[in-house]
Amino acid sequence: MKKLTALLLAVILVFALFAGCNGNTAPSPTPSQTPTQNTSQTPDGETPDLDEPVTFPLVDRPRKFTKFCRMDPQGAAALTTYAENMYWKEMEKLTNVSFEWIQPMSTAATEAFNLMLASQVYDDVIYAFQYFYANGIDDAIDNEIIHSLNDYMQYMPNMNALLRADESYMLQAVTDMGNLWGFQCILLEEQGPWGGLVLREDLLQKFGMSTPETYSDLEDYLVECRDQEGMIDGPFRLATYNASYMNSINSGFNIGSTLAPFTCIDGKATLFVTEPAYREYVELLRDWFSKGLVQQDYYTVTGASTAVPDMAAGKIALVDNTWDLTSFETSLPAPMVVKATSNPVRNSGEVAHIRQSNPTVRIDHADVVSTHVTAPEDIIVLCKFYDYMFSEEGAKLANWGIEGETFVYNSEGKPEYTELIMNNPDGLSFLGANVVYLGGRNMPGIYEWRRELTESATNCMDTWFNANDDWIFPMAATMTAAEGQEYALIFSECQTYILEKVTSFIIGSSPMDEWDEFLQQLENMNLDRCTEIKQASLDRYFGRLDNLG
């Protein structure tokens, strides 16, 4: 069982890397007594006139800042640096401001970030700082790693107006101590769920079934897959941490998992494992496993890469996926066809409160200004540079690119991508072309997510919208440095025990009458303290606006 536990924990860490959670560990450096030399180039006599409106270029002579930014794997094959990206080249032409890009691959980014922190020589601008820095933004400001932007908001009228137009934006963008700290990635419209369950539509038709609504309906489908299609090893691929990465299979019980352990119900932090509904959920999975409906070796499957070939081979017929079904559509032999299926509920007509969810302010995609930038005039230049991204023109440039090259206006006056993006001559995927030619994907500014939707993706999103996300724990409710360290120490140990024990319940190696003993052991391990810490973070989160004055 120790080998199994190690494997499960390894998978959790992989998912956490891409989930954007603030769970990475990074050393908290000792504040530098003497500021290091600023690498931003500020020619003498070129300080912007602070009383004049913004005009372009922002400065008469070129200025370059260093920027730490992990490389998007979608564009890694076509780009060696974002300096080659069409959008960033156009921004440089417009503003006379550019970056020297420090770009580790995604798999090496955390290590590179930690090395930068340990050196106390920070790049001028750091992308996704909140994702990498475990001790919280206020701690980073207190330790003089990054700047608070409170005193510079007048130089960002577009972003400032956007944040103040919607209280929910400001709530997410400000820290517990009232610091406005980064150039945020903001969605003007709540993004629909981009992940959920997919199944074999052709089999539904063969079985004469309608799309499953309840767990009972889904079980009927899985039974037919087992009996009629010979999927004797289990047609449902459950994730290794006994839930769904997309909060889909566990949605109808309104409980999280070891990956996202807390929900927020009427301002109260609620831990999944201590909820009575979680035992009911585990009992359901245990029953399915015993009937051969869950893949019998699910807890050993370490990645999603085998889902498509396993479905093509007729081994599985229900799995988590994103709304991009291209890999299935291009790989499955006829007559196999996949489609999204709604998050199951316990009783017909119920509406779940959790699903795959996306905040309207993506704090994990924000850029920050490090204290390596020492001159106020340089901070002002950066503020004006990023503020353009929140203007109508800047948002169009980031999301759509250059008219005539990456987009044209249709007969209704709406932008449409050209073949350069939709059917790239170099063989780039749609997302790959976004990384090479555009700037609106997972970057600061206004993110127009609907432009990425194909008809297939829209159908998936509409299907998964059957569940709400009003109980999702807010990403921006963060722990203090001390809380984070205490939480990690307790929960990491509890997580190991939960993974091991719940898996044993599901596969039948532990009897369910040990459940109360299981909960008692978690109480002995001080798991309740984790709930207290998360509740404190929620209380501060909902009180943030009071700190703005």
C-alpha cells in the first residue's frame, strides 16, 4: 500500500502544478538590505510628464525590462521566446517598451522561480507570481520582493475603472491588507465550465438510452458497456485521487476531493472528507468498483494521455476531459463518437453546487513589478504599458491581433480569425497559433474567452452548465505565510492518509465499518485545524474591501 500511496501523491502533485492552485512551496527570502541594480533601461531626462495624458509611444527612446514568464507548452515548438510573438512585437512598436524574456519551460518553472528568490536578484516583471509564491502576496510586499501598486493606480485608469465597476473584481484583485498588487487577467463575462465528463454517444444510441441525468442513469449506461461491449476491466476511468479533476463525478454530492478539499457554503469553509455526503459518495464508488464498472486499476493510471487510445480500443467509455474533443474526434474509429454528458445528480431535477469553475479575475496569471525596479518613473511606465491592455484597442490587439493578418471583420462588423489562426499553414493548432500570434490567452489584460469556442466546445460547455459553481472555494482567499506553513504541515500528512484509506474503501480492501475510525484518526491528526485556517482566510477575504478605505 505504501507504493500505491506514493503513486497517488505523485499524481496529485502533477495535477496541482497545472491547476493553478497556490500550493507550491517557495522559500521566503530574507529582505535584501541594499537594493540590487535595476536592469530596466531608463535614459537620463526621459521621465514621463506625470500631468500629461498618455500618448504613444510611452517614451521617446526604447526601454527594456526583464520578465520571468514560463513558456506556454502550446507554443514551445514554434517559439524560442515571446519576443518573436506578433502581439508582443506590436506592443513594442506601439509603446517603445519591450522585455528581455526569461523563459523556463513549464516543467522547470517552479525550480527556476525558487532559484531566483533564493538569489534575491529578481527579474523586473514576474508572470504568475501568485501561482509560484506560497507565502502570499502581502508577505511578498512586506519582504520587499514585489511592489504594491496602490500609489500608482492613477496611471492605470482603464484597469482601475474596470476593477471598481464590479465589486467582485476588486475583491479578487486586492489582498487581505488592501494591496493592489498586479496587472490582472480579467474576464468581462464569467467563463463557462471547460471540463467535465464525456461518454460514447454511439453506445447510448445502441443501448436505446437518453443522456444520463442521475448516478442511477449513469450506472445503467456503465452496466451495458460492461455487459454488451465486454468492458470487463471497468468502463469508467476514475481519477487516482478518487474524484474528478473537473469536479464532475463528485459534483452531485457537492463535495470536493484531496485536490480541492474545501467548499464555501454561505461563507463557511467546509471540508469534503468530514461531510456525511462524502461517505455516501465513497460507498457508491465502492459499489461500482465491486460490479466492475470502475476501471480496476484506476489508482495506478498516472496521466490522461491513455484515455483516447483506451477508448479507441474499447476499454473505457466514460472519462474526464476538457471541451476540446479534437483528440477523440480524430483518433476514434467509426462508428465511435463522443459527447459531453452532464454532471450526475442523486435525484432527478436536482442542481449541484460545484463543477469545474473559473474565477473572473485570474490572479494566477497576473504580472507583478519586483523591487528590482527601483525608480518610480519606471514603475509608472510599466503601469501605463499594462493599462493599455485594459483599453478597448489594447484588448482587441491582445485577443484578435492585427487586422488583415490574424483577423478580419465580417459582414456584421464582428472580428473573425483568418486562416493564419484557424488553419495555420505551419500546422499549428488553434491554441498554438494563439501563443505565437496573439496575447490574450492566460496573460494580463482582458481575456475574451468566447473567441476560443468551437461548436463542439460550446456544446460541451452548455452541457456542463447543468451544475452551478456557487460553493466553489474562492481562489483569491489566501492564507498568510504562517498559516500556509502550518496548513501544509498538517494537510500533507492527512492527505496521504486520506488517499490511502479512501482508495482501500473503494477497492474493498477495507470494510466500511472502519469509517468512523478513519474520521477519528483524522481528528487526531489535527485536521480540524486546517478548517480553522481556511475559515480565517475566508473571513479576511470577505472583509477585504473594508481595507481599501
